[in-house]
Amino acid sequence: VLVVVHEATLTGATLAVLRIVPLLEERGWKFSFWVPKPGTAAAELTAMGYEHAGEARPIAYSLGSLRAEPGVGRRIQRTPGYLRRLREWAKEGSPAILHVNTLNAIPEMVAARGIASATLLHVHEMLPAGIKGATAARLIRVAADGVVTNSAASVAALARARVAARLVRNGVPLGIPPQPH
């Protein structure tokens, strides 16, 4: 499974995935990660011993974010190369599943589509209204084989945009050792 993370900082969406990965590894799953670097998310993946690649993410959505260093022109200029390098790295690993871990990583999902046998979009937020949401919904319908989200409200928002999604609650570690099968 190749997990695509959109933030360099270690936040809720990334933590939600990292909490469940060890349980899936016990069942034979293998994981690699594409993560913006440098940052706390990449540092944590290194500390945990996970294979990962990535670089500074030039993609931004708001005008304020686009204007942040390195600036609008450089961000736009760097985006095609960033997405190409992600696609090349994904091809090398030939994952069975591409797990895209938020709506914010839709560009990465589109860039890497078709490499894995299945592309799963894991939505942790609400699909925005207006043109942003309509554009996101269209890209999701084109590039995702499946969509899961962790709230009924998010499922409803996606449904209004004609995106089918399943409700899957985030796993919470209970400190109980796994039971033998």
C-alpha cells in the first residue's frame, strides 16, 4: 500500500492512518509513504522505520497559501515536476493499493492514478461547497476506485456531489493485545 500524505506536519489525518498500519502489518500488509519533506511526518515515518519518499509540496489552494514562499510563480512552475516524481516513485514500488489520505491530496491521486490495482481516497474533512467542491467531486469520480470517510456528515456532503462514500470510523488503540485467530 502506498499512502500519500499531503502535510509535512504530523496531524490527525496522518495519525489516523499510522495508528492502524501496525495492525495491518501483522496481517501481512506492507506500506510505503509519499510525504512532503522536511517535516514532522517524515521524521516520524523515519523513526518508525517506514519506507518513504517525497519533497516539498508546491500545491496550495488559497491565495494566501499560494503567495507563501516560494511564491505563486514558483509553486505553479514546480507542481508538474513534483507530480511526475511522485508518479515515477509510485511506479517503482508498484503498489497494489494507492491510499490517498485527504481531499487535499487529490492532485497526487490524479497524478498516480492507474499505477495501483485500486485507488482509495480517505476523506477526513468536508467536501467544500461551490466550484472547489464541484471540481474535487469530479476528480474523485474520475480517479478514485473507492472513497471512505470517518463521519456521516462527510458521507452526506459527498453524496450531494454524487460521490459514493462508505463510513469507516477511525480506529482507536485500546491498549488491548491482539487475540490469536
